[in-house]
Amino acid sequence: MFSKTDVSRLKWDGRSFDFRPCEEDARFGVRLYESGRKIWCLRYRLLGNRAKVHTLKLESVGLRTPKEVWLDARRLLIALDSGQNPKALRETQKRYTLQELSDSYLKRLDRKASAKTISEARRRLDKRIIPALNGDTFLEHIERADIQKMHEEISEDGAVEANRCVQLVRAMFSHAEKGEHLPDHYPNPAVGVDLNTERSKDRYLDTEELGRLFEALQKEDINTKAKVLLTLGLALRKSELLSLRWENVQLEWFGDEAPHIKIPKTKNGLSHRLPLMEEQVAILKQLEQMQLGVVSRKADRYKDLRITRSPWVFPSYTDWSKHTQDFKSTWRRLRKNAGLIYGKNSTKETPTWHDLRRTCASIMAQKNVPIEVAMQILNHSDKQITRIYYQLSNQQTTQALEVVQEAISEGFGTARDLRLA
């Protein structure tokens, strides 16, 4: 039987069909290609038709040990000797393609992941992974070298994007092993792929930058003020902020239940609830009054009482039935007015919107908020702290956000100082 070393030393000899048989049975061996690819094959003749030689591809070399492949091949050869057609026998065993695995994996995500996670996975599959690996390829024919090549090609456009594509393929093959797509303990070809080095993101706004941002924010409308201050004060992700519904916002005390917001489905697929501080309640009430005023004016103008408030806290300017998708131009203008756009030679990086969320986390760290409390507020899904994560009390969360709001008020002023309207 060929050893791994024997197979690795085999080189294509230039023949159109380069097949190297094994000693155990000359009908079983390795086919070599000019591209360097090597596939385990069977070469055999059927009983009753000895003239024609048939070829049955089994799997790519490297997925399993030669001995493991030989055991499967031997079963097919035994069936052949008893008069059965091994190709027909093999076809009765369902083999899945990469496209079929992709569809199955996305269905799984639909049940547990956020809309953004699903959208990103679908984009990477359609634009990156499927074209690179060929959706019609059988799973057992995808090798680590194929994924490494894909990673290197995508790295030319973005190092982080390339890493995320490999991680997605790795997760898909793990899903395949758990399901019926691949046998148990099948080697995951995405494991062992060399990833690009990623620099940890630790950018946050310091006190001086927060002051400049506050000054620039004074000239903005209520929508922009609300977006910035809610992100800073609650550490919301952009998608969580923009998709916030009024039905998930409680601005008044209801029995023992304090004002809060609820995010039904976050990035990690879990619901998330955060208490609202006095300043945040004031901001949202101003925003609510503004929207109700617009509704009232429209109803009077068009004589139509069916005109109602948008279900979204931040509705689209062009269609109130949808929420705002992004605000790149507004954020660019705000950073420019605040002097937060830095050149290439600067020691500081121009902050992103997500850096406002990191700023909230930084304030909690500086004020010695316990890391377990901070992780609940940030809604991080770290398995090592899951047990503690669910044991935190609402009182701890409220106290932590009060600390954040106090620090923001020191630099910005209170909601009464900020001209919200």
C-alpha cells in the first residue's frame, strides 16, 4: 500500500492518463494531473464486457490516509467481483457539492444568526468562496491547498476579508460533519490554512476628542444627536441602533420596570435589553415628539388620519416604512467639523462609527466597571464567561451605564445643556 510519503513523491509523467496502481490490487491507485492534483481512483472492467476499462474517482489525495481510502475501495472491488457495478453502487451514496452545503449552512444561520451575519455570509459565499472553489465541486474533492489559494487571492483585496472567508468555510465543513454531508471525523480542509495577521482594534476617543465631537454635534439635527449619544451611552452596534423599533423602547416607568430598550435579535442571535438613563430618555422623547409632529402636519395637509408614525426610531428619510440603512455622509461631515479626520502622517487614526462603541467600553474600563458587567452591556458572546454573563443583575447593568453617562455628561454636558431640538 502506498504510504503518505510515497504518494507525495509521485509526479505527473506527461501522459494524458497517468495512473499509478497499488500493489494490493492493480485496479486501485492514484491518478496524477498536470496541475499537480492527485485523486484516488478505481480502474476496472465489468463482467460480461471485458473490453472497456472504466474509471471511478473516489476522492482527492490528502483528505484521509491511504489505508482508510483502501478500505472503502476494497468494499467496492468486492462488490465488483460479485457482479455489481461499483459506479452505480457509489451513486446510491449521496455526495454533496459545495453549493448544496452552502444552501444548507445558510438555512441553519437563518434560525440562529442576526440578519447582518446572514447577509455577510451570503455575500462572501456568492462573491468570493463559490467562484473560487466552484460550487459544483464535491466536498471530498476540496483540499486545503484549494482553500489556501483562495485565501491568497482574496488577500490581495483585503487581509481581514480573506481570513473571514476561510473561517466561514471552516464553519461550513464543521456543519457538514455534524450533518449528513460528510462522514464523522472527516478532516476539515480549512483547518491549518495560514491566516493573515490582524491588528487588534483598540481605537477610542479620548476626552479632548469627545469635547470636539460635542461642539460639532451642537450644529446637527436631533436624529444625528440621538444616534451619536445613544451609541456612546449604550455601546450599541450600528445595525442594532438603526433597526431599533419604537415597540421595543419603553420611556416611562411601568410598575417596577424602568425605562429601557430591547433588541430582539443581536449579532450573536440573542435578545439584549439595556436600561435607559435620564439623558437618553430625554433624547428619545425629543425624537418621538419630532416624529409625531411630522405625522400631525402630514395628516392635516393630506386630510388623511391613516398617516401614522414610523415603526422605526430612525426611519428612512425617503420611506418611513423602512429604517435608515447608513449615514456615511453625515458621519463624515461630523468628523470633519470636529477635526477628527487625520492624515497619513498623523499618530492618530480617523475614528470609525464603531469606535464610539469602543469608547463606551473604554470608559467602563477606566471607571473600574467589572469586566463581567461590561461584557453583558457590550453583548459579547465569549464562552468562557457565559455562566457569569447570565447571572448579572439589572441593578449592576444600570449602575454601570450611570457611570458611563456621568463621564459623557462631564465632557458633553447634560441633555438639558445640549440643544436637542
